[in-house]
Amino acid sequence: MNALPDGYELVGDQARIDPVATHAYLSRSYWSPGIAPEIVAKGIANSLCVAVFFDGALVALARVVTDYTTMAYLADVYVLEEHRGRGLSHAMLEWLHTHPDLQGLRRWVLFTADAHDLYAAHGWTAHPHPERLMVRVDPTAFA
């Protein structure tokens, strides 16, 4: 497992993840601007999450939506700007990839506009058959 720098704590305890702190970041992210606090809270409650804390404050998060049998959707991976470059995202990905409940899945998926190198370092690749991949998007969902 990737060791975190002094003062950082990797946490998989769902009860410790603060939806208010998570909302503060996600509502200004490129993938969910303006998302409502109750949607963030519900997303956390219905996902397997890992977070990183520094001096008791939530500074990074990743969550997985999964059936624990065949697939996992990695979402809302972030590290606060002032804590980037310290290996936090790598540690969260390693924790998720090795989580006992996520072993044997056939497929993991994610969407990213800017972190391809991060995910490639952990074995992620572009979908080999993009012509098979479809999405259904509601652009008004967070409006």
C-alpha cells in the first residue's frame, strides 16, 4: 500500500466522511458544478468511499458505485489543491483496487477529462470498443 506522508490518514469508515466538506469541493468541480448538498450526501451513503484526512479535515475522496459482483463505477475522485502531489490519489486508488469486496469484478469504469495519466499508472486503459459504450445523460440533473 502506498504510504501517506506524515499527518495524513486514509479512512474507509463511511461514517467519518463529511458530506458538507465533500459538497464544498464537488459543487465547484468541472463534473458536478452546482450539485445540491442532498445529492452529494445520498451519493456518499450509497457508495463505497475512501477518504484522506489531514489534521482531522477531509482533504481527498474517491467513491465507487458497485454491485460488488460484476462492475464498479469510480466517481468523484478529488484531492484539494493544496494537498496535491503527495500521493493521496494513488493511495486511494490502491485501497479501492485491493478492497476485499471489490475483487473479481469484470469491469471498472470512470469518466475523466484530465487525469488519464493517474489512472493509467493503476492499469486503467481506454475502452477497447468505444463503439459499444453508450451513456444516457440528463444535463438538467443538477440544475
